Amino acid sequence: MDARDEILKLKEERNAIILSHNYQLPEVQDVADFLGDSFGLSKKASESDADVIVFCGVKFMAETAAILAPKKTVLMPDIQAGCPLANMITVEKLKQLQAQHPGAPTVTYVNTNADVKAESDYCCTSANALKVVEAVDADEIIFVPDKYLGHYIAGKTDKKLIIWNGYCPTHVKITAEDIRRQKKAHPKAEVMVHPECTPDVIELSDYVFSTGGMCRHPKESKAPDFIVGTEVGILHRLAKENPGKKFYPASELAVCPNMKKTTLDKVLLSLKEMKHEVRVPKEISARAKKSIERMLELV
Ligand code: CIZ
């Protein structure tokens, strides 16, 4: 039996589901029950009847699933798969920032560790960040941790954002020069980029989308080709779901090493040995969940 068949068999035995982020390796995506962004997958985890969730993504994503589905066992095939952007803001640093801006509520991107979410007033995703910022009842808002998402939102609202200096090391690898080169090579292509990209890249794009938006748009667009400015893993899903359309990475260098830590063999081992369980301490989980619930009340 090959790894894939063994995974499918064990999945049944354990009453497990496999969730894969859009940036995972193709073979991991292909074995998943659901593909999506971190928040969408966490919602799937909470709605499912499964006892076990194998979360193929990075740590903050599995934590979000554990927060929303506290009665289920959430496993990460590679527990070392972290997120450098999430690690750029800590509780201590956030508290210092909040002390400098008393009265300003904190809106925190989903790409943060659970303890940081617990100290935040509202969570947001890249898809709903603008809506959340607009709906929060304040003119001055602390926005952490991604400065490029923050600047993108700041350009679309009259509110004053106090933006943390974090960034995604993978998205900043995509340069304006890459976009110009790819546009020249594929003149009919529409350019979709993620809001974690730098402003000069965003400036050259046709659309700024979360990964969910990037997966929806090509199905609705008449364009035959797309230049995709995000982590390259998403190209597998895009090509699979849109036969006949072509997808080009804005940069081949946009590879998240953490997303690629999860392999099929590790997914198998995870199900076999029920490891590595991700748990969020109850008190942190309850407060982090509040920031997520407040987000859902606003959007
Ligand atoms: O929240 C996510 O899953 C990330 C990292 C990006 C997105 O836009 O979906």
C-alpha cells in the first residue's frame, strides 16, 4: 500500500479529516478533504463531525482550528512549521504598543499566535481586514503584525492605523520587476496579488486578493491567463480547478519553507502515531476566541 492509500485507510479508522492550506505541497493538497485559507479551514474543523483534524499548514493555523474546535484532537504533521510573520509580534511588544496608544482598539491579522490574539480586540483575515477596520467603533486603530496589509488597508480608509512593522518573508520576495517581466511575457494575463505584497507590487496589479479570492476570481473571469503574486503552492489548486486557463507565478522564489515542511510521509506518521497534538491553554483559547467572535459580529 502506498502512503496515500495508507493515509486514506487510517483517516477512516481514526474518524479524521485532513485540512490543507492553499500553500501546501501538491501531493498534500491532493490527499486533503478540504483546501482553503487558515480561517476557512478552521471553520471546517469546527463544523465537522470528525474526532481528529490533521492540519497541514503552519502553527498559528492549527492553533486557530484548536481554538474553534476545542473538543477535537488537532494534529500537525510537522510541529516545526511556524510562521515568521506571526512571530514578529509578541504579547510583550503588543502590550507596549497598546500602552503607547491607550484607547485605540487592536485589530490583529489571523497570522498571529494565539496568545497575541488573546490580547487583541478583533481578529481579521486578509479578506475582511478592511471591513473589520471600517466597522470598529474608533478612528485610531492598532493594526498588527503585517505592515504591507496594514498600509494597503490604510490607503482605503479614513481611519488612522498604527501599524506594526512585520512582514511575510515569502511575499516580499515578489518584486515589481517580477511583475513587469511577467506582464511583458504574458500580456493578456490578469495580475492577482496578495495584500502581504509590497506596495510597488500591489500598484502594478489588477486585483488584490486573499487566497480565497484568488481561487474564486479565475472561475468568474474571462481572462485566459493569470499572474499570481503569492506563495507558489496555490498554483497547483488554480490549475486543477481551472482547466484550460494558465497560471504563472509572479516569482518562482515565493516559496514558504515552513509550508513545505509538511510531506505526505509526515501526514501518514501523524495519523499513525497521533502526533503532534496542538493545544492552546484554556484561558488563552477563550480570550483568543473572543477576538474571532468579535470579528464575525462585524462582518
Ligand atoms: O489566512 C491565510 O490562510 C493566509 C495566510 C492567506 C490568505 O489570504 O488566505
